[in-house]
Amino acid sequence: MTHAGIVTVAGKPNAGKSTLLNRIVGEKLAIVSSKPQSTRDRVVGIRTTADVQMVIYDTPGLLNPRYALQRAMRSSAVEALDDADVILHVVDATEGTVMDLQEAAGLERRPSAPVILVLNKVDALDAAAVERLRAEHPQAHLISAVTGKGVDALLQEAAQHLPESPFLYPEDEISTQTLRFFVAEMIRETALEQLQDEVPYSVACEVEEYREDRSPVYIRAVIYVERDSQKGILIGAKGQRLRDIGRQARLKIESFTDTSVYLDLWVKVLPNWRRHEASLKRFGYRLPETPAT
Ligand SMILES: Nc1nc2c(ncn2[C@@H]2O[C@H](COP(=O)(O)OP(=O)(O)OP(=O)(O)O)[C@@H](O)[C@H]2O)c(=O)[nH]1
Ligand SMILES: [Mg+2]
């Protein structure tokens, strides 16, 4: 009999959730950045072995929302907690304090699924610090999402919480999201890498046209920002920065899709889109049913 179910990866911004999802699936599905709040909606990865299928939800970091986009991010994460058969609570072990998920995320009630505590980034700690964590949190899994250390043991424990079930997806599937979604995310990630301060939070990306019938594959995409000044920063002197972003994003897309791609990349201003529900919907962010508190 096979086992299958939902494994939700949750925790604070920048804890390494997306890095862990990519490690588990063995493919770079979720964008990773050193800037917090890089994941905005649930990213679904699928891992199938001989008798276990895990549907893994990577979620936005749980934080106190201040504007509409953050409300959408939080509700996406909280929904994914409700759907879970088992939750991996990822904590950045280099930060010192380890809170329980309910407290760290400000949840009103304890999630109903079992929670496994995952202390990540142990590669960045010295042996004494690792020993101390082990003594303080004997039930936790100490891992490094970057090196893969401890991840197999973690997956073995997670699998034990999945119900008996036929597989939910074909065995060779690694995600439920569309290519368009991944392309938009790869462009957004590339833009994040090039930007400082507040600008990254103002960036959204939309794929307007995707022509697989052409060779190279033709993709027209728009990077949206909130202000004219940000548009200037993204385009750069004589358009150099936008060309750099376009070239690097194209390389990522080509390696992900295994085809050659012509990326036609534009920048547009959509004033204050992060605060407008209509704009959020347009970019595919899900809105909470009732305003979150
Ligand atoms: N040293 C070390 N760094 C890590 C590890 N896992 C993640 N990081 C780094 O931590 C930063 C954040 O990683 P992400 O995977 O984007 O974190 P996240 O939890 O998905 O962040 P949000 O989506 O913004 O909530 C990146 O710079 C990663 O390279 C790890 O095991 N060791
Ligand atoms: Mg993330």
C-alpha cells in the first residue's frame, strides 16, 4: 500500500523554506533570495519514491501583514497549514531563539496536523552550537537545506505522518504549477538579485505571451513596479540593467525548459499595486476570504 499526502513547509521569512523545497524535489522550483519575503504564494513541489508521494507546499514567510499583498501572502500560508497532513516548521538556527510555530506565526489556534521542528542552516554553526541545539531540542531535526545534511532523516519522519492513499499525481510530475508561473518567478528572482532596499518588494512579473510554436520560444513578459523612479532603476543607464536582467533570466528559463528562448522584457509602472486588491488578483495572488487580523 502506498502513502500520499500534503507536507507544508512553514516558518518565518528567510528561514530557508524555499531552499528546502528545492532540495526535497531535487529541482529549483521556488525562488530563493537573501532578502526576506521572496515567496509570495504557495509553490507546490511533488516528490515520489517507490511507495510515498509527498505533495509539498512551500509557503510565504509568516509575518504580521501591513498591506494587501502581505495579507494575501499570510492567508496563503495559513491556508496551507490547514491543508497539511504534516507541517515542517523551519527555523533559522543561526538566529538563536526557537519559538513554537503557533507563537512564531501568531496563529490563533494550534494547527491540527503534527508539526516537526526543523532547525536549518546548521552548516553555518560551529560544532559546539550544534551540540547545544541538539541538547535543547532533542525532538528537532537539525538540517542544512543547502548541503542536504539531515534532509533524508527528516523526510523519513514526515512520511510516517502521511495517510495510506493511492498517489495523487502521476509519478513523474514535479509540480502542479504552469510553466508561465515559473517563468514569471524566474524573472522576478533575477530582478530581486539586482535590486536593493525597498524596490524588490515593489516588483511583480507577468507573462503576457508565451509562444511555444516558435523557435526560439517567444516569451513577452512585463516587470511591474510601483513608481517611475523604480522603473528608472530597473532599466538602468542606457537600458543596461534591464538587458542584464533579461539575459540572466533567459538563461535560467532555457535551462529550466530545455529549449532556446527569446525573452522580450518590458518594465511598466502600476502605482501602488501592492495595496490594491484588483492588482493583486491580476498577478494571481489569492486574497483572504475575510480581512485577516
Ligand atoms: N548557510 C545556509 N544558508 C541557507 C540555508 N538554507 C537557506 N539559506 C539561505 O537563506 C536565505 C533565504 O533562503 P530562502 O529559501 O529564500 O528562505 P525562505 O524561508 O523561503 O524565505 P521567504 O520566502 O522570503 O520567506 C538565502 O540566502 C539562502 O541561500 C542553509 O541550509 N544554510
Ligand atoms: Mg521562500
